[in-house]
Amino acid sequence: MIAALLFFYLPLAYSQECFDINEVDFTFYCRSGSDDWIVSSDYPNGLWATVISNPNLVWAVIPESDFIWKNPTYGACNITVTKSFFLIASATSVNLYLVCDDYATATINDLNSCKATYGSVSICDMTSAIKTGLNELKIEAQNTGGNGGLSYKLEVNIRL
Ligand SMILES: *[C@@H]1O[C@H](CO)[C@@H](O)[C@H](O)[C@H]1NC(C)=O
């Protein structure tokens, strides 16, 4: 019930690391999946992301996060994915895990640029970008040809 009041964006999971009547730690995750809305000049009307498999298992993996983005033409193609979420308390730490074929840049509230290039998982500390209230995660991904794939997981720790 408390968790339901915390976020506009439906939390995928949260954990209570300790339970104290005065202080509670929550971890809130926001990750790639079929509820991502994709826009770009390549998708001017927008579309829901398609969950795709890891082609020949060549992409670096973020456990528990799907790869999204079906690139029907296999040509150069860019996408932007945004997710908004609401925090009623300040975050104690925020980490973003990001993988892209080929390149991605992620920000929160247009701050703390986190870059990923093909082949590895980027892990970025986004703590200073986040604020109490409404926050926006924005990921701009670029595919230069062939398969395009994006996977991310945002881990937000807050203390009440
Ligand atoms: C994708 O974005 C990059 C970087 O902004 C740009 O150089 C490129 O032309 C874009 N590609 C397409 C197909 O729009």
C-alpha cells in the first residue's frame, strides 16, 4: 500500500532492506520492456517497444532487463525512450545500467549523461540528477545498421 502511493510509475519490484518504525529503505527498479514507448524521426507516430531476443547471444546482458527495439529495416535508425516516475523522498543512491547496439546516451532530468557503446554494460551513478517529485529518464539510442537493441535498468534507493 505504501509502495502504491510512492510512484506514479508502477514499480516492478521494491525491497525493504530493513524495517524500522522511523526509517525504511526502499529500492525501486525501472527497466526496459514492452511498456516502453519509442519515438524518433524513424517512428514519427511512436510505437510500443518490442521485446527481442539477444541475437546469437552477442550482446552484453543486464540480468532481469529485456532487450527492446525491433528494427524492421536493419538500417541506421535512432530511438528515444522516456520514462517518468515520482519520488516522495530524496534518493540515497541511483544507479543506471545501460546496454546498446550501437550507442546510447541516457539522462535523468537532462542531467548526468550516461553513455553506452556496443559490447559492454555501462554503470552510471545518477544520484545527483534525481530529485524529490517528478523525474524523467530519457534514453537516446542510435543504431548504425543491422540489429538494434537497447536494455536498461534504473535502481533507485530511497529512505523514508
Ligand atoms: C542518429 O543520431 C546520430 C547522432 O545524433 C546522427 O548522427 C545520425 O544521423 C542519426 N541517424 C539517423 C538514421 O537518423
